Amino acid sequence: MDGDYIIGGIFSIHSYIHTVDSNYTTMPEPVRCKGSINTRELRFSRAMVFAIEQINNNTELLPGIKLGYQIYDSCASVLVTVHVAFQFLNSLDPVFYIGNNCSQSGMVMAVVGESGSTPSISLSRVISSFNIPQVSYFATCACLSDKQQYPNFFRTIPSDQFQAGALAKLVKQFGWTWIGAVRSDSDYGNNGMASFLEAAQKEGICVEYSVSFYRSHPQSRIQRVADVIRRSTAMVIVAFAALGDMRILLEELSREPFPPRQWIGSESWVTSPELTKFSFCAGAIGFGIQKSVIPGLREFLLNLSPSQVAASAVLTEFWEDAFNCKMKKSNFNSTNLRSEIYMNMCNGTEDIQNLQSQYTDTSQLRITNMVYKAVYAIAHAIHNAVCHGKNVTAQCRKLTKLESKQVLTQMKKVNFSQNRYDVSFNANGDPVAIYELVNWWKTETGITEIVTVGLYDASLPAGQEFQINRSINWMEGSTKVPVSVCSASCPPGTRKVLQKGKPICCYDCIPCPEGEISNITDSADCLPCHKEFWPNRKRDTCIPKPVEFLSFQDLLGIILATLSVLGACLAIMTAAVFFHHRTSPIVRANNSELSFLLLISLTLCFLCSLTFIGAPSEWSCMLRHTAFGITFVLCISCVLGKTIVVLMAFKATLPGSNVMKWFGPPQQRMTVVSFTFIQVLICTVWLVLSPPFPIKNLTTYKEKIILECALGSAVGFWAVLGYIGLLAAFCFVLAVLARKLPDNFNEAKLITFSMLIFCAVWITFIPAYVSSPGKFTVVVEIFAILASSFGLMLCIFAPKCFIIIFKPEKNTKKYVMNKDRI
């Protein structure tokens, strides 16, 4: 249609071209389209006509100026697209007219189209040299945003750069890390998939396979792609493919039983009702352009008179295919190689109002609205170039010679709203990216419907782009999100170890080593716990290590404390028996004063073991070792005194001996005090220079803390023990020397046995003490104290108590002094 300014339009109304092998001897035939008509693309072209007619009837936009249009079918072919591009430049009609009705409008001011990215690239390369703006409604390749290569390119549909990022975020949101990828082997598919794979890699998503195909490829190539899908382990497939290519692939997959897969689709095919017939794709999700409402469009599409149909080759073909009839007259040659055999002639009674076709379906106006906005964007650019003012006050200079370069300049500034939809372009010629998240729902009747379940707005802050407001139906009608991972997530307490030669999403889950945890899912490393903490059984959190020490609640602690108290009570009872019978010969004959002192020291020895039980503190650590050292020296000093007394007593019976006057009671007391004072002095130096102190032992056991007393100075500790051992050895030697002295009750024999037990216990104590771990070190020390104390108690005092209590007839001076019996 002619007008003051012409807008070009190019649509892929057919999908294939008829190719003829040239013999180079005759003129090649004109390129012709073949295959069935794409009624969806036909609707797009009619929407362009509707928008232009609506603008021509608008009194506010381009008042008094009439827009014309030239619309062509590209057959989805680059070859035809380039041919059409030169027609736009030269304003050549496809038919050579010899009459007076050829167009005088000149070169087109702008072009709406093309559907595919590859034809759009070819179109832009031709017309950009002439500064003719191109506004695509369906070409989404991110490569077209490059203004260095495509300075004249604009589009009303968002770039695949946004869609690819949105698809990657969508896959990540549902936890899919193992996917398959298929794409069209075209600029649209290759560039779109490249952008998606780049975004997916950043999101930690792995791709099992990535294959490409094209509708014109051999059938064997399509079969190989289908076989890859069937054999794959990935449950999710991301398909970045054009509608025509996707149709071919799904037809191939439908020929054999197809395992359930979750399809993720790009905008090109996922919003097309044509593909919903493939029931195995039910549950597919993807992004689509927002649905819209264009008032009056449906009425315009259905308002086709027989004369309009007969005047257009494309409408005639559509009419004949839709109603399976043959038009009576045709003023043109058919451009489609199809069967010319029809059952009936078209008689004008065909009812387009009830026709079920994508042409008449206006329930999902998505790309149609992109065409509508593209025409209005061009109209606004022309308006801004030739008119002054807006709305009803606008004045346009109809006779002004307008160049396409002026329209191109104004296109960059376009910013308006039409039917509540904002239209503007950024520096790359792209609009704001807003998508609807669509889901293929299978109804109870078995029909698959495309339902909007959410929204994606790329202009919102990161993390807030998604808005899912309805439940999603997944593959096979499931409401549960399908799982598609190469390896199951590693739970807390484990870490990931990559499988050799496989992508990073394929890994084994290895339990964290001892002492380390991981508290997140899919942790790459385990973290060590603080030295006072230890992992729980699941190794997903650090808990405080249990603190261990010999307490009064432990079974060992109770037993040892009981023995300690019993020993002390036994010593006290023995002292009571001795005190009660203090005038008896057997008590008097054994130096009763040293005996009472020995019993008191033994009582203290038994009781000092209690200081080793309970949580160590600063005072208890100092008390336990010093009390033990001093009381045992006091005890051994008493035994040594008794041994010397026995030895001296028998030496005094020799003629002329004057020994006892040099070792009387004062000397005995002085001996005990002197020996004990030396130990007190050793302990004092130890406490002053480096006293024992409580510590947390973190090295003996990894999983628990041992509260114990550090020696402070090992020299001090072993000096105390060494001094006790020296006195015990000296006492043992003297007792051995006196063991064969005559007397019915020779106490030296008893002291010998007691010192033998004492030395045996403490010699055994040394290796046991050094090798015992944790609280058992304390147990060994207490056991040594009690064993040696009971040894002294039983060996020295048990025989005397037995005679005093059970054999009183032997408690006489005569029996004690009887030298004929041993």
C-alpha cells in the first residue's frame, strides 16, 4: 500500500524455499517458497497492517500523513531476505509493471523484521549502509546489540543476553546442576546457547551434552541429536531453538518412546501453541514475552472479505489451506509448491469466525504485540522528525523531504506508551527485559495449555528478579520439582571430592576427617574445630569437648574415696585400741610414742588421697602433692625411728653398751622432725619457684579435655618422691639388719615386710604413672598412696592388734621378752 512514507515489513510466512539445480544454460527460476503456511507469522504481518491503518486514522500521531507499507515473505531464508533488502532500497516491486501504477514513494523509511536472528543480521548488513532503521519483533540474538556492526538495529523484544541469564537463574533456583543443552545451528541458537552456558557456568551448573541441529540438516543428523537425548542421564533439557527447528526435533523424538524429561524452553518456541500437541513436553517451563491485549485486532483479523483474499497470494493460500477448498479466480501465480487438488470450490460461505487456527487465536498475544509496538515506534520516530507538538496540537509538514537517517536519529530517542505498554530503547537498541514465566499445563481433557506462573524483571535488584505466583506442573503431571544432578548433594558433615575426568558437578561425598566439620550442603572443604571443641557424631557442628577428671561421682572416685576413708578410720581405730591398751607390754615394748605418731601420719596419708579427687584448682594442685610428700615423709620418719629404736635397743643389751642414752625419746623426736623438715623445705622451694597448677590437657585425647594438675617443676616433684624413696630404702636396709634379732616379738621383721611392700608399690608406680593417660594418672597415684599406707598399716599394726584383741594371754612381758621363741 502506498503512502506518504513507506514502512517495509518482512516475515517468515513460509519456512522453506524451493531449490532447483541450475544447469547454467538457462536463466534460473525466481526463488519460490514451499511448505505449509505459518499462520502465526501471517498474523504478525496482518498486525503490522492493522497498526498502520490505526495510525493513519489517528488524529494525534502523524495527523494528515498517510503511512504505506511493503510486506514480503522471506521464507525464513537468508537468500530471500537479502533479495528483499535490495527491494526496500530500490523500491522495486516483485512484479515488473509496464503500466502507470508503479510506486513513486521511493526508498522505505524503516523496516519491521525479521523473525529470525540470522536473516535479521543479513538484512541489517545491507540496509545499514543507507541508514535505514530496522526494528525486529522476534530476533533476540545478543550479537545484534553490537552497535559497531549493527548501528541501525533496534528491537522491541529483549535480547537473548537477558533471557540466557534468566534461564540460568531459573535452572539454579530449582537446584538443577546436571542438564542437557540443545540449540538451533543458527545465530539465534549458537549465540543464545553460548550466553546461557556462560551464565550457567557462573551459577555452578554442569552440562552433560550440548548438541546443535537445523531444520534443513539431513534426517540422520536430527536422529543423532534425538539419540543423545534418549541416552542421557540429565533429567532437564534446555532448548535454545527456533520454532521451526524445535518442531522437527520433537517430531523425531515422538517416533519412539521418549523417557520423561523436563524441558526448559527459550521464548522462540515455549510460547507457541503449535507445539503443545507433543504431550511428552507437558510440564515444560520457559520465558515468554508478556501477554497483551490489542483492542480491535481480532475483529480486523476476522474481517476478511472474498475480494481481499482473492487479491493476495498469501491470503488465498491461507484460505484454501484453512477451508480445504479452491478459490475460483486467481490473479497471481502461486508461490507455494503444494497440491492443487481440492475437494470443493470456495463459495464464500466459509466461516472464519469459528476457525481454530493460530491466525485467529488472540488469547496469547505476545510477539504480535512486539510487531504492533515496532510499527508504533517507527511512527513516533517519523512524527518527531516531521511534526511539531503533540496530541491534537501537532502540526506536520507533509511535503518535507524526509531521509531515513533522520528517522534513525529519532528512533534512538523514542519513548512512549501504547496500550499501557512502555516503548523505549537503550544505547544498544534493546528494550527493558521483562518476561513471563510460562508453564505447559496438561488439563483433565488431555489438552496442553500455556499458563503464566510468574514474572522475571531484569531491572529489579539481584535476587528479586523472580516472582512465582502460581504452582508449577512438572513433567508427567507431577507437582514435585524433578531432580537433575550428576551427584546427590553432599550433606553437612561431608565434603565434595571431584570424580576424575568428569565435570565439577560429578563428585563423591567423603566424610570430614577427625576433628573437622562442614555445616553447609555441598561443602568443598571441612573446617577444623577449635582446640576445645570436637565434632558431633554427624560432623556438622562443633560441640564443647567433655571435660574429664576424677570426680566423686565416678565409680573409681567413689571406690578410692571409700578406701581412703576406711583406711583413715582403720588408723584411728587402731590408735584408739593402742591408747586403750597403752600400758600393756606389747604397746610399751614398741615405742608407743612413735606408734601413735605413725598412726596419725597414716591417717593423714589416707586422707591426703582425697585431695586428688575432684576438679583441680590452684590450691588443690599445690596441696595434693605437698600434703602427700610431707605426710609420707612423716610416716617413713616414724618407721625409720622405730627401726633405729629396735636396732639400738638390742645393741644396748650388749655388755658395756651405752647406745640408748644417745638415742632416747628426745633424739627420736628430733630425728622425725629433722627428716620431715627437709621434706617441708623441698616442698616450700618447689611451691615458691614453680608450683603445680591446673591445666586443660588437650593432647592426650582428641575428643575430650582432661583437667589435671601440671607439676610446674618436674624436678620438684621427683625430688619429693626421691626423698621419700631414699628414706624408705634406708629404713628397709636397717629393718633387714634387725630382722634376725632375738625376741618373741621382733618388730623389725614387720617393718621389713612393710618397707618391702612400700618400695615395691612405689617402684611400680613410676612406670605406671608415666604411661597412664588422663585421669588414670591420678588413679595410679591414689592407688600407690593407699596401697603403701595399707601395707604399713597391716604389716606393722595388724599383728599387734590381733594379739591385743584376740590373744590377750600373749600380751605379757614374759612372752614379749621370751628369746626362745621367734
